[in-house]
Amino acid sequence: MTSPIKPWIFTATCPSLLGTVDVVTRYMAASGHYVDEIHSFDDREAKRFFIRIEFTPQSDDFSPEKFAEEFASRAEQFQMEWELTEPNHRPRVAIMVSKYDHCLNDLLYRHRTGQLNIEVPVIISNHPDLEPLAKWHDIPYYHLPITAETKPQQEADVIKLLEQYDIDLVVLARYMQVLSPDLCRYLDGKAINIHHSLLPGFKGAKPYHQAWEKGVKMVGATAHYVNNDLDEGPIITQGIQQVDHAHYPEDLVAKGQDIERVTLFNAVRYHVQKRVFLSGSRTVVFSN
Amino acid sequence: MTSPIKPWIFTATCPSLLGTVDVVTRYMAASGHYVDEIHSFDDREAKRFFIRIEFTPQSDDFSPEKFAEEFASRAEQFQMEWELTEPNHRPRVAIMVSKYDHCLNDLLYRHRTGQLNIEVPVIISNHPDLEPLAKWHDIPYYHLPITAETKPQQEADVIKLLEQYDIDLVVLARYMQVLSPDLCRYLDGKAINIHHSLLPGFKGAKPYHQAWEKGVKMVGATAHYVNNDLDEGPIITQGIQQVDHAHYPEDLVAKGQDIERVTLFNAVRYHVQKRVFLSGSRTVVFSN
Amino acid sequence: MTSPIKPWIFTATCPSLLGTVDVVTRYMAASGHYVDEIHSFDDREAKRFFIRIEFTPQSDDFSPEKFAEEFASRAEQFQMEWELTEPNHRPRVAIMVSKYDHCLNDLLYRHRTGQLNIEVPVIISNHPDLEPLAKWHDIPYYHLPITAETKPQQEADVIKLLEQYDIDLVVLARYMQVLSPDLCRYLDGKAINIHHSLLPGFKGAKPYHQAWEKGVKMVGATAHYVNNDLDEGPIITQGIQQVDHAHYPEDLVAKGQDIERVTLFNAVRYHVQKRVFLSGSRTVVFSN
Amino acid sequence: MTSPIKPWIFTATCPSLLGTVDVVTRYMAASGHYVDEIHSFDDREAKRFFIRIEFTPQSDDFSPEKFAEEFASRAEQFQMEWELTEPNHRPRVAIMVSKYDHCLNDLLYRHRTGQLNIEVPVIISNHPDLEPLAKWHDIPYYHLPITAETKPQQEADVIKLLEQYDIDLVVLARYMQVLSPDLCRYLDGKAINIHHSLLPGFKGAKPYHQAWEKGVKMVGATAHYVNNDLDEGPIITQGIQQVDHAHYPEDLVAKGQDIERVTLFNAVRYHVQKRVFLSGSRTVVFSN
């Protein structure tokens, strides 16, 4: 009944109401779609329902248009926002970087080896440094320098590139710039950022130096969606590394980079596999 | 719609067939049972379907008998084995121990503080050493010594106790005895064992000493169901601890005990929360 | 040459100067003390030297008095603060608790089974709840209730108890009270506290609820020395647990407690084994 | 007294004898070498002493030749094998690969960004696949195909290359070939290998498939020195990843690769920083 063919992914969210699961699964069964895996969760505080289904159509004439046509009226009854993702969907991801390449290198490696099912049609940076790495991967690299004066223009240029390349997701792979409220709004829910996240949290300049002053024994990283509060958007995933007294600030930075790149990769992977749902200031993540 | 009332748990497994999810969720919706959470998984190798649902009945006259009556014929069509577990279900757990108390102490603490929803009506040991700990928790303690000659009789006595106390689950909390094939068969799928599990695996006597000889840098533990191959039953969960060259065999034992007790607790918790399904020599675990 | 006899521990700290190691190791060799293990570290920022040596005297007439007499003048040249700890040293530890028993239960279990080489001559609490647990371990339990008005008197009573029982170390095992500056000063460097430590850090009331609002994917704990800034004293060790969206605030609390007790145990163990050195606002920890 | 200049590293091992530490530290002090960090360990089973010191010469006329001349006779008394490593020492590392590039890519990235202080003068493979990656890093790539018949000749060619390029360390970064006993002997203690290491250990073909059959909940990796028993040489470090029932064999392979590359990197780093000592079938690792 099951097959090695990669499944389609159906995701949906709506207010918590009796019958939310049934309206989906009944349609799947009636249409002869084989359900390989379900995760559903009902957030009893937010009073919101989330579901992710992997399914394999059994008939040859399956089409997403037909699915949409048949399912739309059912979804409407529940104010359900839903999405259908095809098996080999490769979202178009723009990677934005500054001078640090640890995250970029890791993402491109995962991309090149098929661990990350994405297209990377463009890399954008405010510095020229990482162009050779982009070149080796045959990816166009745009150097858009930024100063306080040119910021509005530079951000407009960024948006133009994102539209020109028809981008689905922006990954801020250590872009190191504070985005304007306008750009944040534009990217809301469509951009993933990585930032250091230490125990206890340190804000402001030189966070690793502050952490060292406090003698932390762990450094961490948080991957989150961008929203209007740049470093405080909804968290997707977090990672941690142990350190000790022999780690000076520069060693904390190195350890931090290792956990940053793994954490960012996991967040992008979850997003691409449609495992992440926004729920107000939080996320529901059906990880694996 | 949702409520702080703890939900009922529905679990089921059957061969992979179109409509397995629908038969369940359709009944839930039709009966007005609110679905709080679903995990389903279809093992494409074993061609078997597994589902776990937490749901909250919305009507006052809900009864498991009525559920069974109405659902039975639907289940039959799919050769579905299913189970309904009430919100405050506390399975009756017999703990079997030898002289080591690290696992027993941890389980009783979790039991006493409500982290583990179980009854512990009886503790059985082949040694008298841990009776005081049992006494403090007001739990009957049976000292059933064992020798090569008395083994058949001792195991018969164990089984008699398990039946007398109407036991749902046996936890071998470092019982340190090789069970006879007969007792293994009796306990098949109804007993959880914990054993050391090192990298690479070491069999036979003094495993931690063997591991030390090899200079391992990690020690681990595996919690699994008992089957006829005592230490090779289906794995429920595994844990790991880092060690270094300064850990002599006795230190490895101490580190191993720490990870054994956490790992055993997690396995029992998953079992009690109906998160574990047997699938041949493997398990499906909807952990959290 | 080495022996299964547990070694003596020598610890020292002094300003960074040429010859700090030599003054110690030369004396060890000249006195016929066999050195089993050395850790030394020179903090190049604080310009301070730290050393911990495990050694086994080879002669029968070894005495700490003789060691002191011979070594004192050598230490003086380097303004070296040093300490000699005998093999079976069991510091006298007072445990202070409130109503939560997860840390207390763990410490007493480790104490009872010899994993933690300490005496626990007294347990002090502002609530009566945990007396039965203390009783089972035959440890005097003092219930010293506290209100805003009685705080000065209660703290005076606490200090009196600490002196009466000749306490070396105070462990705040979820004592849940804000100590007065006076008591903090009294306990400076002689008390270990455990507090939740989340990513990012949350201060104020209901930290786990705040963390849940932010949708954190990890909860943590920090064990640290008490100083005048109650929750910000020098960090000894930190621990972390993964969580997900299905963990409501009460679940975060439960997960947090598990990591709190392990983290506090590790901190106390490191302290007792003389592995922790204060270095300003930081610590040097020769962990194992 | 200390300085941001990277320190020299002194490492030594000899039988356990009174005075082993003193002979080293006394010379350091007498010569005016500032000791930044010491780790020593006395293996009471192997009766062997190990020491690693980071030190900063204070005089301008320091030379390793002078050190050797002055220290040699002292070392001789203790049958001490010792080594002096200069601050910017970059050992010459040959990387051997097959078709998998996850380890190679990671090592080259760390090399390129300075996280790993090594020269990589040559990459050797029995397949042509990874040549482009080598080219981008400007590293000569030798494709030496191998069959049962050509194995002796191929291994002779490998050895010739290792000598031609004056190689200090060989890293088998998933080379996937069983080395002949002769080549093993040649590489004894001078080559690091990475292999999967699962719980419980699985030997033979398709280890991840075997592990999946058993339903393991963790996959791991072990980095070790090559000796005559190919996959059983002295362990340097080990790593682990959690998996669950939804990971089919190919998913276990992917998870395994992630932990393989980190584990291999750590092993190479420890070796390069002179943190690893062989002690019979085990290692002493002064990790950080």
C-alpha cells in the first residue's frame, strides 16, 4: 500500500473546533490518498489547531488543482488555512551574509549534497568577501554595501533582488545588519535568522565577551523567524555547546559558530519540510 | 473547545490499508470527541499502521463501554487492535531488583511525586537489601532468594505474586538475573529491562571493565522490552554519558548508573503514557 | 608506585609569576609525595594561577602539620593561598529547602549511596513539608518560617544553626527565598545556589511561564556560588534539556526540575572534590 | 607575565616513578619558561605517567635545540619520551577518501578557516569523484584505484606518496577500504580513522541497516588510531545522535554522517594539539 515514492505534504491550521481533523482525514480517505504520517496538535492556550500530513495519492490522475477544488469548500467551514506541497518541492532560498562564512559554507554543502532540498538562486552580502565560495557553487553573488545613509536604498535593492529571483525564503546566515522595520515587515514569517543565545542571555555588543566575563559554561544559538523585533521573533530551534574556563572570548566565538551552523541548518530543514507553524509569538514544530 | 481536563488516550495498530486513519477520526468526530493531538506513523517496511490520539469527550454520557460497542465493528474491518486508556489510568507496576538501588530509588521518587502515574503494589527481590527503601514508601517487599536449583520454584513464586497483585507491567530495575525462557515468554511485551550499552557493545561478564580496557569515551544504557532473547528485546529508548581516561572501571559503573536510571524512567514513562508500540523486533515510540 | 589508596588533594592559587608550578612540584618531589594528577591553569586576563594536585605520600610519617610547616615559607614568596584536603574528607553540608524536594531527594540519595562524600548534619527549611524525607535519613530538620517582619530574626537563626553545626558549605536546594545582603555576605563563596536558566534568560516571577510565552525549545539550570547579587554569582556548572511546543508551562517546570537536580549535584561534587576556584566573577573548574 | 603569544607545547610519557613531574617543572622554572597550563595523569593500571604543558619562554634566545640539549639527560633518568611542539606547528596531513565527502568537506573547511592548524599537501582516493573539491582548495588529488589484484601495488603507491609529501598524519576520512596488515603496521599511531559505532555495536556489511532492524534510538561514531585491528584501534573520541522510528536506514546513514564529521574533526584537533597519548590499547586525552 505504501511506496518508496516521496509523499505529498498537507499542512493546515485553524481555530480549535470539533471536526477539524475529520474534515481533513475524511477527504483523504474518500479521495483514495494514503496517509503515511500525521502529526496534529491543538494548542489549548492559543485555541488553535495545527496538522501536518504526509500522504501518497493512489490514483494516477491526482492533481493539486483537483485537490484544491474539492477541498476548498470543506476548509472554508473551519476558516482553515492550508497548503499542499509536492514531493520534490525545492523552495527558492536567498542567503544573506556578511563576512563570516561558517553558516553559508554549511548550508551550501547541505544543498550541494542533497541534504537540504532547496534552490539557492542568489546570495546577497554587504561585503565582497564570500564571493569565491558562491562562485564555486555557481550561484550569483550580489555585493550591496551598506552605510547609514545608503541603508534605505540598499534595502530597496535587496527587496528588488528577492522579487527578481522569486524568493520563497530568506536565510540570514550571519548577515550582521539590523534590518529596518520596513524590511522586517516585508520578511515577516518568510525569513529565518540565527543569533547567539547564551546562558543567561546577553544583549548588546560583544555578547561572547560579556558571556566570558560571567564565566558561562555553555554557549548556545537560536534560530527564529524574523519579525519586527529583530532578535526576538518566534523561535524555531535552539542548540548548545559546553565550554569551560580555558575558553577565552575568541574560543567562545569559535564554539558558538559550530552550534550556530547546525542550529540554522536544522531550522531551515524544518521550514522546508513544512514542519514549522507560527502560533502568535511561538511556533509549533513537528520535528523529526 | 479544549479543556484543562486530562484527555483520554486511544491507541491502535493494524496492517497498512487505505482508510485506517479515517475509520478512527470519522468516529471521533461523529461521536463529538475533541481530538487534542494525533501521532500516526506508517511503517513502510513492516507495512503496519500505528496511531495514538489524545481526545476529550464533549458529552457527559461518555463511557468506554459505549465507545467499544460503537467502534468494534469499524475496527474489525481493518483487523485493528485498539485500546482506550482513561485520563487517570495508573497501571499496576511490579518492580524487581537485586542489590543496586539507583533505579529503584529513582522510580519510587518519580512515583511518590507524581511524575510517574503508576501504582507500585509490590517490589520483588532475590536479596533482602532494599527492603528499608520499600518500607519507607509503604510498599510490600518480597525477598525470593534464588539458586540454580531453586530457580524454577522461585520463578513460579514470582509469577504467583504478579498474578496475586494483578500486575500490568514488570520493571526489571537492575534485577541482575537471567530469566528462564518460560518466564521471558510469560513477560513478553509486559516487562521492561535496562542494561548497559557501551560503544562498541560488550557482552558477558564485567562489561564496564571490558569497556575500560578498550578506552571508551562514552557509556550508555538501553531500556527495552523483555522477549526470549533477554538483552536483545525491542529497544524503547537509549541514553549516553561522556567519560574520559581518568574514569577507572568503578567510575564507569557510577556514570553508567546515572544514565541507566534516567533511561529506565523514560522508558517506563513512555510505556505508561501509551507512547510505545511493538513492531516486530522494533518499536514505534511517539515520544515527547 | 601508585596505589588504590585515595590520594590527598592540594589546591592553590596566587598571582601569575614565574616559578609558581615549580615551588609546588619541587616540594612534592623533595618530600617523596607521588603526584597522581595535576591540573594547572593560568588565567591570562585575571593574571592568576590555579593548581590542583592529587598526590600520594610515600612515607608513613606524613602529616598535614608537617606539610604546612615545611611548605608555608615557600608559599609565602608567591602570596600563594593553598589548602590540603585529606583523602576521606567529608565536608559538613547544610541543605536549605522550601517545599520542592527534587534537589533534596537527589542530594540525599547521592549522600546515602556514597556518590557524594559529605556529611549532612542539618536540613533547614521555611516550611515543614520535607521533614519526613529528612527523618528517613536521620537528619535533624529545622523548620524556620519566614515573613517580611521575621526575616532578620529568621536569618539570624539560620546563621546560628550553621555555626552550631560547624557547617563548611550551604546548599540552597530550591530554598526559594531572597537572602538579605547580610546573609549573602556571610555565605559569600560558601554557599551554592541553583536557579533556572532559560534561553534567553528570564528574570522575575514565573520564569517558566515567560519562557513558554517565547516558545523556547530548551530549558536549563545554572549552579553558582552565592554572592551579593543573588542569582548572578560565579557560575560553577550549567545543564540543559530539550523541550517542544507540547510542553505547557507546567511541563517546562517538570523538565526544568530534572536538569536542576543533576546540575546542582555536579556543582556540589566539584566543590567537594576541590575542583572549583573563584576568579573574580568567574570560576575555574577542573571538572572530570 | 602571560602573553597573547601562543605557547609552546611540551608532552612526555614515562613509567610511573617518583619525581616525574618535578624533573619537568624544575627545568621549566630554572630555564625561565612560564607555565600556562599543565595536565598530568598517572594511569595506575598501566603504571604510566603522561604530561602536557603549555609554556611561554621568557627569554629571547629560546631555541628547541638548546631545550633538547639541556633536558635530554634529565629525561633519560626516567626513560621519558618527550616532544616539543612549536606554537604555530602545522603538521602535514594526508587525507584519504573514497566517494563520501562529508568528512573531507568539513576538514577542508576547518583547515581553510584556520580552525584546524594543519597543512593538507595531498588528498588520496581510490575514486575520482572528489577531485573538484580538492581542486577548489588547490590541493593535489591522487586517484589510485584499487582492486583485489592491484591492492599491494596501490598501497605501495600510497606509501610512496606519504613519503614524497613528508606526511605527519594520515586521516582516513571515510576511505572505505580494508587496509592490509602491512599498511596498518606502517600507519600504526600515525593514522586516524572514523567508523560508525552504534548501540549495540554492529559489525559487517550494512551496519546502519542492521541497526535499523534492531530499532536503535541512537547512532554514533568513533574516531580512533589505526592499528593492526582496523576498526578496533585505540579510541580518541566518540559522538552520538538521537534517532527514532521514522528514520529508515538511509536516514540513519545521514544522521550518522553528521556525527562522523564532527567526531573526526575533534579527533584530528586533539591530535594536532598534542592532547592525545597512546597507553597500550587505550588513550589518554587531555581534551578541552
